[in-house]
Amino acid sequence: MHAVSVGEIISSAAVLRELRERCPSLPLYVSMTTVAGRDVSKDKLHGLADRVFYAPIDYAFAVRRVLRRIRPSVVVILETEIWPVLYREAKRAGASLVIVNGRISNRALPQYLRWSLFFRQVLEWPDAIFAQSEPDRARYIQLGAAPEKVKVLGNLKYDAPPARSNPPQPIGEIMEKLRPATVWIAASTMPGIDAADVDEDQAVLDAFQQLAPSHPQLLLILAPRKPERFEVAEQLLQAAGIRFQLRSRSAMDPALALPCVLLLDSIGELAGLFSLADVVFMGGSLARRGGHNLLEPAACGRAIVTGPHLENFAAIAEDFREHYAMLEIAGASELAPAIEKLIGDPRLREDLSAGASQLIAKHRGATKKAVTEILKWQDLAVPRSISGAWSRPLLWLLAKIWTAVTEGKRLKDSAQARRLNTPVISVGGIGMGGAGKTPMVEYLAERTRAAGLDPAILTRGYRRRSIARRAVVKAGEIVPVSLTGDEAQTFIRAGHAHLGIGADRWWTGSLLEEMYHPGVFLLDDGFQHWRLARDLDIVLIDALNPFAGGAVFPLAGLREPLNALRRADAFVITRTVAEREYRGLRNQLQALNARAPIFRAVVEPLYWVNERTGQPGHPPEGPLAAFCGLANPASFWETLKALGIQPVFTWTFGDHHGYQWTELQRLAAQARVHSSSVLLTTEKDAANLPERAGEILMDASVELYWLKIGIQIDDEAGLMSLIKSKLPS
């Protein structure tokens, strides 16, 4: 989610809260462009967003780097900003692109129209635009957005709850000691747009000086909109000889007395002070700035005074006029009389407050509608890798050669394929790198063993260090990683199936048949192993990167063109979250292969194992550090997050990395620098550690734990029924 202003940050909090309630496991990221927005987000978004960061500059290299890092399924743009490169790259990354709370002001429209040909192209990228009002919808269409994409959803700001937190300690101290009879807040005041325009800070102080003689118990809280105006406002106060206190001062001035001014030279505290006010003047409306959000003080039931310039909030301003929810003045000379009128007429203040309450109640509900749409578009997204390689002719040529060679090998191997006497169930993928094949094979081994089928696993034994051409391991037997390779150790530890390791899977399988007479073979990473005939091809599709960039190596990460998926007998979408249906991905898979059923797999963390003792046990409380060497390290970080673990540092190594003592020493030292005495890793990485790694790390006062994971299939009965249908009765 990308939010620009402080107001958008506040609006995003309600959206994030609703998303959290509906999809607790969904990773949520928020970017912004201002220092003020970053400061406010620390408070408003704490516990809601997984990460808050500054948006990258709108250049392709920067945007691509961020998108590759977080792999979003939906990018949500709040309100007004149009980011051409972000829009384009988000769609290239396969994310849905949705504009929520869309607004184009009267003042901004002419500027956009001057570049209408450009913006017409840019507005082709969003999948949906949800405008605040009918006038905003009309403006988006005028700029070139397709009418069917633009809908009116309402304004999120109507759903913002009133900020009623206790004031910060210095402000609370001032209120307690001064006990003002009347509090007037001048909120988000602005300088004039040019020399002929109104300086609102000066106008407010002039009005205060007119009111002070007749209201000796008056406190004015002056809150300039921009931090650069704090010093200007202070100078104006000094020049006028008005008693004042800076919010930034840690102690109250003993000489401070009413009537006086509190200069709010801080960011993010204004909304929490509206409940203290009797009257609120909303700035940006006397100067020709287009106004500011009226809803925050209205939600607190405050009487509001505003100037005539509300172009940025035209629809809201019209609603306020219709419901008699504000007092509108024509110029700076009317400010003091308007405040005077409201101070002296409690009934009028109540009427304005009641009108605002009715207005807000009438327009509530936009947040729930927006979240429903966001989740719909998220589920339709199909993420993919992005790079700048598409334009490189050499890589394109190499990809063509790779495809031709691979297809030739497939035809040759398939024609010469040999069949074992035992049914073979293949588990494989279309892309390079991890898609969760090892957990899936272990899962099938456990389930088929429970069904009395006595399974055996055939695997290549990637990066094993033995000179033996093949190895056979009986279920439950323990052998060193040098003989098997790291991934096979997962099968050995589990002990659910016999294991055959070797490049020639038919030869190895024949030996297993001779020795143990298994009831079913599970062919690990077998979709491209055409030399062995199989009875069922299960293809895993990684939900985080389903089609490996959409192009064959070296342009992207596909082993074969996508039309190879027509050979699949079943698909399993891995690394899913339980709340999503993955309709977009399902639709693409069905378009490629309508006959193959589609299942979903969710990673299930089972338990931690202490590497030193070999016993299950939970890591102790305190700072935790983590490292891994996986094809897709993001999967481990997401699993840790789901467990409520936020490592103090993470370290990523290459896939199948074999760890050296010096690397473990560096990891231990880095953990201690971060006050951590615990390192976390994966079961696969644990297999690649040197012998006695846990003991050596313990000598450095660091314990190592690895995570045992499993998977759950959404329709386990359906998958097992499909497998059994391929077995002899």
C-alpha cells in the first residue's frame, strides 16, 4: 500500500486493520514519500504493517528492486498520486493494481489535462479505480481511464474513528495548570500561495488578539501544517508580543498565563487534540490552498470554522454545507467574529456537531467495501519475476537454444523410457529453484505409508559427496549427508520410506524392488526425468513465483515452456496462505491444462530441534537471529513471521550451501553483536552444517535450532484418491 500524506497514513490504518482481521497471515507493507508520513506511521501503523518504508524514486531500477524484494500480489495506491513507473512495473510483476479513495481536485485537473495523452496511457495500468465521489469518477474518465474500471466507493476518511487518546504529558500539564475556559485549535495553517494571498498564521494571531480582551481564559493551540512553518509562527508570536509556549519545550514556562498560545511544533499529535477543543478552524481554506480534511475534528464532535477555499475536498465540503456541519467564512476579517459567535453560543456548537455526526454516519462503510475489493484483486493476481533481460538478444537466442535442446532430450528420453514393476508417482516443477518439492515428497511418503503402501523415494541426491553411483537406504536407517546430499537427509530423518539415490532412477528403483518390494515409488523432482516412465505427474506451482518469470532460462527461470504443463496430471499450489483461493492462478492453470485437478498446500511449522542435543525444544525467549541457504529464502522468513518471530538479523546463503567453521563463527559473532544467543535455520541447512556444529557454537555461547516443517493439503482425500487410482487394485 502506498500512502503519501499524513491523512492517507491515517486512512490506511483502518484498511490495514480490516485486512488483518480478515487475513491474519497476509504480509502488509506500507510506503510513503514524506518524513511526516514516516513519523506518523510509527504510531498509527504499529502492529498493523509488517514493514513501513520510504517509497522508491519512480525509476525502473529502484521500483523493480523493491518489487522483487516484497513480491506483492496487490499494490494499493491511496488517493491522488499517479506514479507511472510504479504502475507499469507493478503490472509487469504480476501484481494487481488498485487505486483506493481516488481523488482528483479541481486545482489538479487542469495540470493533468495538459498531459492527457501521457496520463491516458498511464491510467490503462490500474485494474480498478475506486473514487471518493461521482465528480472524482468523472475526472478519472476525463483523463482517460476506462469507464468500466472506475467506480465510486466512498471516502475512507469517514470511517476513521475519533482520536481520543490522552494528550502528551507536556500538553496535559499545560491544560491542568492553566485550566482554560475555552480552547480554540487553528489546525494545519498554511502560508499564502503568493504575496497577495492570506498568511493563515498571521490571520489567526490577529483574530486571537481581537478575542483575548473579552476572553481572558482563552487558549489557542496553533498547529502549522508544515514543519518549516514552526519557526515562522514562533517569530510572528514574538513580534506580536503574545504569550506562548512551544510544545517541544520539555517544561512549562512558569510565567505562562491565559490568554495565551500553545504552538504545536510537532508532527502527528494534532488529531489526538481535537477532543480538547471547543472550536476548530481548519487551515488551508483562507489561503488559496484547497483546504484540508474536515472529518477528523468532525468525528470528535467539534464545531468547525472554515474559509472559502475547499476545492481539494469539494464533495466533502458540499456534504458539510447540506448537513449544516460547519461555519463557512468568506475571508480573514470574518475569522474573529465567527470564533466569537461559536464561543458565545453553545447551542450553535451543538447543532454543528450534530450535523457532522449525521453526515459521518451516513457515509460510513467505505473501508469494508475497499478491503473486499482489495482482497478480490489480490486473489486474481499471479506474481512473476521481473528483470530488464527481455530486451537482450543474446539471452533470447540462448533461451531458444535451451528450449530446442530440452525438447529434443525429452523426445529421445521419452521414447526410450523404462518402466518399473511398481507404480511411480512423480513430484516435480516447471521452474528452477525451490517450489517445496522436498516437503511434498515427505508428506506423500507419510500418507502412503499410513495407507499401508510401503513407499520408496527415488532422488538424485543433489551435491552428495560420495563416489558411489547409487545408494539405497532402508526406512529408519541413518547414513551421513556425504552419501545422500542435504535434501535426502529430510527423508532419512523422517523415516517414512525407503530411499534410493542415484542419477539413473530406473536402475536405483530396480534395486529397491529387489531388496524391499515397495508398494509405490515417489519420484523426487521428476517432471523432467523422462527416462523413467511414471503413472502420475504431480507438478508443484510456487504461489510466490508461479511461472518463474514466464520465460525459459536464461531469460527467466523456466526449465521448459509453459505449454509443458499440459503433461501434468495434477497441480499443487505450494506456499499458499489459508485465506486465499488463488482464483487468478487457478484460471491460468486451467487454461493451460483443463483436465488436471488443482490442490493447495499450506506450510505447517511442526517443531524446533536443538542441533546440539538432537531433541525437540523451543528456542528460549529473547532476541533471535536467523540464516538459511534456500532457492527461495523468502519462504523461511515468512514462516518465521507466521510464528511471531522477528529476527534481529537475517543472513542468506546460496541454495545447498555447505557451511564452513569460519562462517558459523561469523554467524555466532554477529548474533552476539545483536545481543542474541540463538541462531535459527532450516532442516535442509542443518544437513549442510559441519559435524558437531551445535557443540562448537555452544562453546561460543550460541545455541542453534532448526525448524521441522510439514504441509497440509486443502483436499487431502481427493489427492490420495487420485494417487490410489493409479495403483493396482
